Amino acid sequence: MPAMNQMRREAVMPDVTCESLLRVTSRRCSHRIKVPGEHAELWREDEAPIVLDQLATRRGRRIRRRKFGSGRSAGDKRSDIRARHIYNRLIATGWIEESRYGLKVTVDMPAGAMRLAEFLCDLREGLTEQLSGLVIQVKNELDALLLNARENAPGLHKAARDAATFGRYLRSVLSALREIDKQVLASDSVGRRLRHYFEDFVERILLQDYAAISTTSHPYRFRHRIFTALDSIEDSIADVGAIAEAYCEVRLAPDITAARDLVYDDLHKVRRVFDQIEEAFERIQQHRSRLETRLRNTVRYAGRRGGTFLQRSKPIMLRLDKLLGGHRADYSLSGLLESRQTYWSPLLLARARNYRTTVTGGVLVLPPPDPLREIRKQLERGYLNRLAVTPEKVSRFLEKRVPPFGASDASHFWIDNVDDFLAFETLRLSVLAADQDGRGNAIADHLASAFGFSPALGHWVDNAWLSCTGFTVTRRGDSITLEGSHAQ
């Protein structure tokens, strides 16, 4: 009997000797305990490991061993073992990380794992709540830019990102409708088809995403105000420059030129998204109506697919075959039946299809010109030419009223007709807009070589045509400006 026990021990522990058993140290024991905890990939999901107390492997303050209370059940022990197993797996896969300081252990999630977990949670719960107010956010950020472009400049970059996110949100709704359509077509039973309709289409799309698009995130809710704000920002050079300087300060661009390009790029992104909203919204409406039509048809013909229609049709078809096979000519039916009357009318006949005419080449005959239209065009051309006052017309107007090498006040200029009034008004506006040296616009530059202008303090031009401040015109020579036809 002792020999048999010795053989069993050698079969179970072939490499363990009595000498090795007597030399077991705490270091070797703690090493054997730590190996399964540090290598979580060796664990299995269905195994039930045994958790032992941790031993102190070095001198110093001894860690108190954890003792399970006598009142703890086996289920609590299994849950603790499972929790430790999951905890080690999370550390091994990088979802959490430990930082030890003495006996204090702090557990936190890395940045990448935290962002991935947030994205997975949002994907599971749905993005309706997060994306319900993107249109309002874009509108508020653009309104803040109109109030103070320098302080609220980063809001433009965020508005571009929000607009792009809203565009992707509309495409995701359309993609979800296509996916539901594919699932409905791939269903092999009416029950699965109705489940896809009510669970996926009605609850998830119509009650969440489509409800958000139709209320808080409606594409046309603030579209006009957003376009107006974009036009105001693009037309204001000062606002664009202030936003570009703020972009450089927050290091969104390396220099002022790249920052200005980034500002226009962000404005273009917002405008492009809201320009394409109409097409995306129309496609969503069409796909929704198509799915609703299929739902109505599925409910309408659900009873016929079950066999009731065929069961009712079978005896009727058998009776018809029996009647047709009897070859009886005197059929009599009980009841009052009116004789069938055929209505004849030319209006009831279908129209014959016309033959398509062939395209042939020929001479294109233009209609003769309308003399009244030609006269109207000539009058319109003369009216526009009369309103377009050229520098030559103003020069001839002054040559008739200012003597050579002389000076004259504007209050002494007579105005005989509309042409004189237009020439005087053009002269007055050019004098007001000219620089100190008498230049600054096309009229003043053309007249600077022959005339000089100076303000006449205390003089006032007041006649039947207009009333304005006066000015003095000095003629520097005796040259005469010819008419256009004579000059050529």
C-alpha cells in the first residue's frame, strides 16, 4: 500500500522532489500567485480562479491580510473573483491604468480610451439629443461674431464644424432609411417585416431623428438669418481681419495670410452645408414617403399572404370550371338584373397616337423687326447715354461759362436744360470727392489740367434746379473740347 501511494505521487508530481518541497520560499510562492494576475490573456471567461491573500515579499511594514467574513456567501466570493478578473483584463487591454504611490492606488482612464468609450455610449444611445440644436448653435455663433468679431472669432471655426456635423447628421438619417429599406426587402416573413417597420422605422427614425429634423433641427428654421450673417461677415473687411488675427493668436494658422484663407474657408463650409440642405431634406422626405407606402401595402395584403384569399378563391374557381364544362345555354339567375347596355360615343374613344415628326434641315426665317420696338430701343439708348455724363461733357459745360484765363463762381452758372443740370451735378460731386490737389476721381483727374477748383466760403448756389454750397472754378487756358464726332 505505501508503494502504491508513492507511485501515485510520482505520477501526479513527477518533477517535484522532497528536497524542493522543503525549500519553498515566500518569493517563489508570491511569484506563482502574481503570474495569473499579471497575464490576463491566460485567463478564460468560464474559469473560476481562486484568489489568495497577497504576501509581503520584502521587509518593512507588513500588509494586513484580507480576511473574508464568515457571513459572506459563495455568490459574493464568486462576484469578487469575477470583478478582479475583469479589472485585470481592463488593465491588460489598456482601458484603465494604475498609478501607485506607496499604498495608495489611483485608477484612471487614458484619453484615447475615454473618448472611445464616450463615442460608443453616444452611438448606443443615439445622437438625437446631442445633435438636436446644431442649427441654433450655428446661428448663435454667427450672431456673436456680428457683435464682437475679435472676442468671438473661435466661434466661426466651431460653427463650421457644427455645420459639417449637421450635414453628416442628415446623411446618417438618409442612410438609416436605406438600411431599413434593405432589411424590409430581405425579410422572409410578414412578422419580421412589420417588426422592422415599427421598431426601426417608426420608433427610431420617425419619433427621434425625423422629429428632431422637423422641430428643433429643421433645416429651414434659421437658414435666412444664417445666410444674412455670412454675407455681413464676408462684406466687412474689418471683421475678417479681426477674425484672422484671433486665428493667429490661438494658433489655428501659422501667419495672417493663412488665417485669412481659413476664415473664408470656414465661411464657405457653413454656406455650402446650408445650400445643400434642400436637396438632402427632399431626399429624406421621398424615402420616408416610400417606406410609409410600403408599410400600408404590407398591412393591406398581410391577410392575403396567409392563405385566406386562396381559400376563398378555390371554391369559386371550381364552380366556374363546373359551369363552363356543362355547356348549358339557358342560365337563369335568381333576382332582378338589368340588361347590359353598351354606350357609344365619339368622346369615349381613345385618341389615336400621332406620328412623331422628323427633324429636317431648312432655312431659318427670322420675323421682320418691329418698328415700334426699334424706336423704343433707340429711346432707351438715348436716355441711358444722356444719364452717363462723361468728362468731355463737363469740360464743354465749363468752357461755355468760364472765360479763358479767368475765374467764375458756381452761383453764376446758368442751367438751361436737363443736360446742363446733369453736368453741374456731376461737377459738384467730383469737387466734393476730390483731394486737396484737385484729384481723386475720373472727372477731377480729367479737368485738373485745364481747370482749378476751390471752395467759396459764404457763397451759396440757389436756383430753380438745386440748392448747394458754392465753389469757384478757375480756367487755366483757352483750349476747347470738341464734340465726340468732331474729335474723331
